[in-house]
Amino acid sequence: MKRFLGKLIGFCALQSAILGLLLWGYQEDRYGFCETIIAKHYLSETVSGSRIFFMGGSNVAYGIDSPLAAEQLPHRPINLALSALHGLDFMLMESLDVAREGDIIVLSLEYEHFFEDLTSVELIVRTASWRPEMLRNVGWTQARVILDQGLKFICDTVKHAAKRQRQGEVDAPKSPEEILAHQGFNIHGDFVGHHGKEPTFEFQPTRRTQFQENTAYVARAIEKLNQFARQCESRGVAVVLAYPPYERGYFEERKEQIAWLDKRLRQELAIPIINSPSEMAYESSHFFDTAYHLTAEGKQIRTRQLVEGLYTNLAIKSKQTETAIARRSNSSVKASVRSGKGSVNGDYITAK
Amino acid sequence: MQFTTLTFVLYLGLVFSVYWLLPQRRIQNLALLLASYVFYGWWDFRFASLLLISSLVDFGVGWGLEKTESPIRRRLLLALSLACNLGMLAFFKYFGFFVDNLRAMGSAIGWEFDRVTLEIVLPVGISFYTFQTMSYTIDVYRRKIPAARSLLDYLAFVSFFPQLVAGPIERAERLLPQFQRPRCFSYAPAVEGCRQILWGFFKKIVIADRLGIVADQVYGNISAANGLEICVATIAFAFQIYCDFSAYSDIAIGTARLFGFDLMRNFAYPYFSRSYVEFWRRWHISLSTWFRDYVFIPLGGSRVARCRVASNLLITFIISGLWHGASWNFVVWGALMGTLVALESLWPRTRNTSKNDIPGGHGTWPTLPGAARMCIVFSGMCLGWLFFRSKSLSDAWLALQTIAADVLRANILRDFGQLLGDSKQLRVLLFVGVLLIVEWIQRERPHVLAVGHLSTWQRWAVYSSVFWITLFVGPKHSVPFIYFQF
């Protein structure tokens, strides 16, 4: 046994030395946007009054016009979304982490969340490196996913380290506002870095049929959402589900599976659904680079639809009666910006 | 728990450490039993109850068979075991298939049945462990082996985690005694086990999963593919399923070696076979021998008239096809394989090759007739894989029609050139080419990474290269082993 262990340890030491050489001086910047998690939490902690959180994957990060929503809703909008690859569990835990009585959570999940686990260990690890507190919320299910994907994470890191995709210089610590601006987000947490840029999205028929109808998987996703709804209810937080915007060509390709999902959700989900998949199928021209990422015009259309859905499904009072609350919450964010860490320029915060 | 995950690597390290620290065989067996149930319950702990039920029933039946001499009681006990195991399989694996076909037959003659739907999740590995427990009971019934006396040993044998989910399907005669005798750590098998695990990881992650992307793209939407693409995808699938399944077997055998167990070989370079009979002696050996011993021989085996032999072979292969999946394309696959083997059995006899012969024959290079025969066998297998991989029988039929229509096209060669120009397709060919070359060189050894004859630094250079290529190519997604679905 001693001989075996000696050789095994020797082999592992040799490979670790090679790995150490490979990773020497390597810094990952593929998921730089993860640092905005700090800023988004800062926003939710500093805004007073009732808030409306938009949560989901990048369809929400790219697809909500919060200033427009703020004009029409009495609640202060905060866009919490980053990427679908954080996985459903992470999104639900993050929402619960910030929500308090009187808040509204609008969940807009990419369809994939109901058909497969999208969690990327790499993204979770990168995000946790910015906000280690989030690891407190990692449940057993997600810990299992992280462990199961650990090998992929190591392989990806090795691959990119070998290609030397470096960040270059290490950035100095930034304020939350600077982080948002640096990563192309506005003060509400919406991604606006693509505004004014030429869209690159083009519909290409896919050969692979995605969205395999997996009864067991969708049942688990619904159970998670129902449990989330119960937790929200006990805290006095309202929660609704909104279908994401989806490019019409892709929508048509997966129409049957989406209809199957919609039917199940309407039968089994304990969360009100405020729109339908077909009304969220938009033309290609509204998409920026993927079938979920809206252009500036697309996000305005989507936001108006969302607001209408919220008025219909939730007893939200008119903007006029709640203006004071909204103004107060806006002013608190701007006040923190004025305190010397950044300045507001339209939708953008310009880092000093 | 998937083999090719960090979870498994850490879990293996933990179980290995605990296992060898334990002083007695019984406590080691208990540790293995717990480890196996945790391993299995990692997918869904509810499935573990089925495993336990199947194990308990067969242990009880085995004990009953040992105690009674009455032929009627013995038959009843055997029937109980078969009913329980086959009943579980029928319910979890074939219920939907039976109901759908019954409804289709009903509507064909004008009877409309109410739609009976049950959303049944197929428990992982059920086909494997039910066959293992059934073989135990049948062997006790035939008085080939004595019944297990210790429930702990028996439960540990059935649930032994390296081979629980996708084989090799071990016989009690071979594996159970290994649980019943003391084990001590041995250096050489453990090192050999590590080599085999490393090679298994390489085959699964670097080759099988990459080839799977090509096969999935085409078979995911067969109507959009041309004949050439279907051919390439089928060849890719032929090597994908081989690398995937043999990788699982390699990791299973290697892991078992780390615990002092010797599992049977499951693959012996099948694509170097020069006849279909030889192929099935080299492919999924544990299942082929299972069907030989428990289906083919009871049907009469080869000691009957040649026509009967051929029909026995056909029946055995059709049942084997149905074992793989509850779908008509698996039945057709089985029938096709059975037909090829049966036709070969009717052919004037040539010398039978065994799995112990050198695959592809002696010599550095294959002989021309030998190479031609290998190509013919491979082509027939690819025809079978086309049915095996297709989502339905209609998809398989469409694929065949598309290939037939495209073969006669004038510009087929130009398209083939274009296809090779695609870097993805070229990489597929490169993977397959490298695999075939290293397998040919190492074909006299139990697995490709059996490099004990090399000097220390050469061995370490080989291990390190394989390790780093695996890490560098890495898994794109966590792709389950194909045979998990069976």
C-alpha cells in the first residue's frame, strides 16, 4: 500500500506542478460581469420603499427597461438578473436574499430552465469570488451540481489558461456604481452596454431539437418554484412568472415543447403567470445577439407588456398615488452616487 | 453518480481510504454496501428501494431453493424470482411500450382504448442488476452454485457500485466468492486498475463525447441531413457507443481492482472482428454470455439442427434487442444482428475464433482478406447502429432512404471532400484514426493503457500525456453514459 500511495502521490504532485506552471500569473476575465453582483446587492440594500425585482437569466439583464418601468409602476425597479448559467436555484436564492415585505418579484426564466440544469460551476465560482456570502445559500442540490461539474470547471480553466486568455492588469477595487458602469449596466441593474451598437443576431434553423420533454425534470423545477412561492408568501412578498422574450423563428421550432411546458405550468404552478409564450415571441429585428437578448427598442416593448401584465394580475396602485415612494427610492440611489463615487448620465453611471 | 465527474473521483478516494483502513472482511463488505447505496441513491434515493427489493427477493428465493428438495416448490420459487425481476423490468421499462402498441393494435381493428398514461421514470441500471440477481437464482436452481449464506455478502455483491449501473453483468459464481473471502491490498492490480480508469476517462471524455456531438446533430433531425452526413454520423456513433460503453467497463473494472476485486472483461477490441460471431464474442461479453447461458442454450443451443440453431440465434438476438430498449427500432436492431449471426452460422464452417485469439490475427499488419472481412463486419454493424441510434423506426427508414438516394448522386465525391474540409469532421476522423492505431498496436493486451512493460519514465510520460489531453479537451457538457438509459 505504501508503494502504491507513494507513486500515486508522486503522480499527483507532478501533475499539480504542471498545473501550477500553467496557471502561473493567469487571471480569468471571461465572466467579468459577475462582479456586478456586488452592485446589485448594494442597490437592493440601499433602496427604500417597496421594490420590484426582475429576476431571470440574461433575457432579463438585457431585456428590461427599468427607467420606463419606474415611470409606470409605483415600485422601484431593480434588475437582479445576470446570466441563465447561474441556474434556477441560484436565482431563487438570490431573490429570497434581497426581498422583504411589500416587494414584488418578477421571475422571467429562460425556457431551458425547465428542460435542463443550466448551472455553470465556473460562473458560480466566479460570482462567489466577488460575493462569498452567496455560498451560504448554496443548497444540497446545487452543491451536488457544483461537484458534478467540478471536472468541467477544472478542464475549462486549464483550457483557457493554456490559451492564455488573460485579463492583463488587475483592476483596482471599484465602487458599486463604478462596477455597474464599467460592465455596461445602468443604475437599475439593466444591461445597456449594447445600446447603439449594431445587432448581430441572425436566425439560423437549428438541427438539434432542444427542449426534450422531461417530465421528471420539469416536475422538479415546478416544485422548486412552488416552494419559492410559499417562502415568498410567508414573507409578504408577491411573486409572478413572466415568459421570456424569444425570437419567433426559434419559438416556432420549439412551439410544441413550449406549449407542453405552458400547459404544465398553468396546471401545477402556484405562481401567477402574467403573459403567454406566443405573445413573447418577437421578430428577429428586436434581438441583439441571441434569441433572448433584446435591443433597446425590443426591451421597451417587452417592458410595456410586462407592466400591463403586472397591472392586470397584481393589485398595483397607479403611479400617481405612489409617486412619492418611487421618488424617495430614486433619490436615495442618486444620493449615494452623488456622495463622490460616480455621476448619473441618463441611463448610465459614468465612472470617475 | 456519474463516473466522469469530480464527485466520483472524490468519492472513490474517500471510499478507498475508509475501505482499506477497516480490519475485517465483513466490515469491508458493509462499507462497500453503504458506499454502493449512496452511489446509487445519488441519482434518486427512491431507486435504491427497488434494488433492495430485488436483492432481498432473490436472496430469500436462493435460501428457499437450498432448503427444499421438492421440484414443484423449487419451480415455484424460481417463478417467484423471475416474476419479481421481470415484473419490475416490465413495469418500469416496457409499460409505455406495451400500452402504446396495444392501443395502436386496438385502433387498427376499430377498438378505441382509453388513454392510459403513467409517467414512469426508468430507474438507472435496472436492466443490469435484475439480470445479475436472476442469474444468481437460476444458478442456485440449477445447483450450479450454493445459495449465499450471508445477507450482507449477497447485498454487497448485487449492489457493488463499480458495476452496478452498467455492468459488466457479473455471475454470482465468479463475483460472490470474492466477497466471501478476505482481501488484502495488492500493488500490481491496483496500479493496473488506475491505468484502466485513466484510459476509461480518456475514451469517454475525449472520444465518445466528441463523436456524440456529430451523431446527435444529425440524428436529432434526420430529415435535414443528407446521405453522406448520415453515413458519417453513423460511423461516429459506432465509435461513440464503443468508446462510451467500453470506457464505463474500463472504469468499473479498474475501480473494482482498487478494492481487490476482479471483474470480467467486457470488451476485447470488437471492431477488429472478422465475423459477426466473433464480434459478439468481443462486444459486451458479459451480456452476450448471459444470453448464451440463460436463453440460447435453454432453447437448444447449437446442439440441434442448423436451421434450429439459426432460429435460436434469431430469437436470442431479438430478446437482446428488446433488453436494450422498449422500442421497435431496438427489436429490428436485434433481429438484424440475429439474422447476420444466423446466416453466418448456416455458412460452411470455418474455424471459430474465440475472444482469447489475437484480434485481427497475428502480424504487424492485417492481411488483405482479413481487413476486407473487418470492413464487411463493421459495415453490417453500422447498419445495425443506424436502427439503434434512430429515435424511431420511421426515422431509421428515412435515413436509409436518404442514404440510398444520395449514394447514386454524381457529386457525392465532391461533397465528401467538402465534408473532410470541415475541421469538426476532420477532428472526428482524427480521433477515430488514433484510436484504431493505438488499439491495433495494443490489441494483445487487455486494454490500451496496459503499459507495464515500458520503463518508468516512458510509463509516466504516457500517463501524463493521456491525463493532460483529457483535461485539455475536457468535457463540453456532462454527458451521461449511453447504457444508463438501458
